[in-house]
Amino acid sequence: SVNRAGFNIHSAIHAARHDISCIVHTHTSAGIAVSAQEDGLLPISQHALKFYRRLGYHDYEGIALNPDERQRLVRDLGPHMVMILRNHGLLATGRSIAEAFNQIYFLERACQAQVQAQAGGATLRFPSEAVCELTAQQSDDEIEHNLHQLAWSSVLRLISKDEGDYQS
């Protein structure tokens, strides 16, 4: 059997974006919470600034069973590597598994930080636009220099210490 909704989402992006080798899609509590917020991901943490003006949004259309939604998913992702699926969850892509993992990890951590910051009830502090853009550019440079591969290698070492059979 096939998860038709998952197939619609993933195959649409793979068919349209030949630069993408891996797609990760999650339904975590923090990701769903931010996806349900009108303003989406706020530029309030270093993790969130990685995606400053580098993030797509796709409005919820119900469970993604309609093949017509495929073109809208691709359009809404645009040139970005990550997207928030409104009222649904998070989606991250990469040119490799390591890059996609890095993207979803930092997007999820940004959502967790936002939910925690909002729960505190205090006024949120936003960096200047110049600092937001600088941080995003610095994050772009990290990807271009394959620094995500260091984190991925570390994750694989941690997993293999606990449960080496994941490789089989």
C-alpha cells in the first residue's frame, strides 16, 4: 500500500526540483503549532534566522490527496529548501540526506524555541533586519561549505553506538 498524501507531496517536489535528493516531512507538536500561527516562523532565534526570507508557506487544503495540489506545493516551495505546511507540519529538502536532516533539525528547533518563547508571555525581541539577513547569509555559507556533513557524521556515530542495525 502507498501513503497517497505522502506520495503526492514528495513526488511533486522530486519531479519539479532536480536539485533535491531528499525530502523530510514531519508532524511534530512545535512544527504544527508554528504552522497554525498567522505570522508563521518568527525571526526570534538564531535557528529561525537561518530561514529568514528563505522559507515557503503552503496553505492547508485538506489531506493532500488531490493531485491538483501538487503544482501549488511546488509553487509555494519556490526556490527554497524548506516550507511550512500551514495547519499541518514542516517540510525540508536537501541535495543529500545530510543536508535535509540539517534543515529539518534547525527548522524544528526554531519552532520549539518560538513556542517556548511565546509561552513565557513576555514581549518578544526581534533583531534588526540587517542582522536577520546577515545571519541567514552566514547560514547559507555553512551549507555551501558542507558543514552539515559534520553534524550528520556525528549523528550517525551516536546512532551506531546505540543500535548499529539501522544500517541493514
